[in-house]
Amino acid sequence: MGIKRIAINTGGGDAPGLNAVIRAATLAAINHGWECYGLRDGFNGIFFPERYEDGGSVRLTRDRVRGIAHLGGTILGTTNRGNPLKYPLHMPDGTVKEIDRSDEIIEYFAKKQIDALISIGGDGSLTIAHALAKKGLRVVGVPKTIDNDLDKTFTTFGFDTAVAFATECLDRLHTTAESHQRLMVVEMMGRYAGWIALHSGISGGAHAILLPEIPFDLDIVAEKIRQRDEYGRGYSLVVVAEGARVIDGQLSVLAAAEVGQAERLGGIGEQVARALSKKTGKDTRTVVLGHLVRGGSPTSFDRLAALRFGAAAVRALADGQSNVMVSLAHPNVQYVPLEQVAGRMKAVPLDSDTLMTGRDMGISFGD
Ligand code: F6P
């Protein structure tokens, strides 16, 4: 069956490059003669049309997507609450029940005669996309996340921008840390994977990098700092991924998971700073980069990857493909079945040459 109309949505945490995907996909769809619509805030435009002046979806035209490729965020809005497969239903007795609202999405597409969906998101959104495809919707996924923790793609867009900004922050922290002979502990986003911490930590000259993949011993990190002091390098930079933990320790969680919402990580930076300050006696400060690494314009790498993903998603639909994700198999894009991606996570491999580079350069990983 030919395509006349498609919809695009963005789900989960935003990442620089989302707008570039939207632009390329819209222009490519228009070139095929298709109408293109953007759904508001993940699937909220479908569930709560009354909340939106435009009824929850916006017609994407050439004009609407002009001048957006370089903008961070998403013009469609996004949410990482209210997964449609595990939607929180608040009961009169105060409890919250999980319900599956995916049938409402299928009905919406049928009613609006929208033939296919391009779903741009991370593991959560791609798992939803896979479930919708299994129910018969034509879906192509586009991998997004600053965390770079999606499997079956060389990288996700958003990651390079996050690493570039985090590296610049580390460059800036070197000078102030050195001037005061301080210990600086920098906490980085990344959920359960250490990609942002590892790549920015090595590029930005960190002296210790603590990753979720390598539970750490703070005595080993403290020893590294003491050694630097002995060599006359009285300052140190320690990068800590938000999902890192001490050997036999717990994850540092800011807010526990709720129905339809994942747990929020954070706080490990301050814990590490306090412990290291005690062990080394050094004047110590903590910096949490947090959402700063998620904002701003995409780097040219991310922008180009995002534009290529958007156009490739439309090519997949035009070729009759569904239930696949566009992926970067450097130097080309390829398509992988969504079932190989849904519910999987890509951690930093312990034998990666990037990690080995850090070890070869004498960076401590606390192990
Ligand atoms: O997945 C991207 C990410 O930025 C993680 O690195 C971080 O743990 C999480 O999202 C934060 O999400 P929120 O937007 O709920 O603060």
C-alpha cells in the first residue's frame, strides 16, 4: 500500500539534533508527495488533543521546518513520562495502575489516515515503536540519545554535542582547579553507561574517570591524587558518571522509578567529593554538568548524522520497510530490526581502545 501521509514524533529526553531529523524527514517526505505531521510531546498530542491549540499535531511544511536544523531541543516537544505501554492511571483510592494505551495510538493513525510513523527516541521510545509495529503500524525508528547507550548503531546523535560541551567544561575547570590547587569532581549524565564521562574525560584531560562499567575503589583514586601532589601537580580533576558506584555500593538515585517513569540518577559526584576530600585533605569542589550537556546547537557531526537519519527513515518507508531502526554503520547508514534494539543497552566495552587509551595515559579508573 502506498503512503500518502506520515507522522513524526520525538520521545524521551531531548538531544541536540532532533530538529535536524525532523527537517530532513519532512523535506524528504514532501519530495515523495507525502503529507507530514508532527505529534506533540511524544504521544501526548494523541492522548490529550484538548491541551493543544493545534489539536495535538502540527502539519510539517517546508516553511515550518525552515531554519531549525541548528537548533537544540525539539520543535514538537517531548516527554519522558507516561510511556503508552505502561501508562500511569491514577485510581480513586490513590494508587497508580499501569495500563497499555498503545491501541489508542493505532486507532488514531487509522482515523486520521496516517500511514506510517517515524519515531525518534532512545531505548524507551524504540521499545514503544517496536510494540506499535507488532500491532501493524508502519514504523521506522531513529536513534537519539546524548548517552550513546543504544545498541546496533555506531553512535546516536546528541552524543558528540554532549561530549564536546563537557570537554570544554573540563578545559575551563583545569585552570581554576590549578590556580587554587584544588580537587574538582565533575558529575556527568549518561544513565547506566559511561560514554559521556569516558570520552569527555579523556579528551578533557581528567586524572580519574569513574564509570558505571567499572565499580571503583576510592582509596585507589585518593592514591592517584596524592601521587599527583607528590609530583608537584597539586590539583586534580575527577570525572564521575552519574551511574557510577563504589565496589559493592549502590547507585545514587535522586528519585525512585514511578509507574511510567524511570528512576533519576544523581548525587554520586558530591559523595565522591566528600570522601576524597576526607581521604586526601584537599580543598574540593563538585560541579554537576547535568542538563547543560543536553542543550545547545548540535555539532556538525550530530547535525549531519541527524539529517542523514531523517532522510534515511523516509527512504526506508518508501522502500516498504517497517519495524526497523536507522543506524550508523560508519561510514554509511543501514537498517536494523527494532527487535534487536528494543530493551537493550550498550555499555562501554571493557576492552575498548578508548578505555585502554585512558589507562595507557595513566588515568585512574579506580580499579
Ligand atoms: O537519557 C538522557 C538523560 O539525559 C540521562 O543522561 C539522564 O539520566 C536523564 O536523561 C535525565 O532525565 P530528565 O530529563 O528526566 O532529568
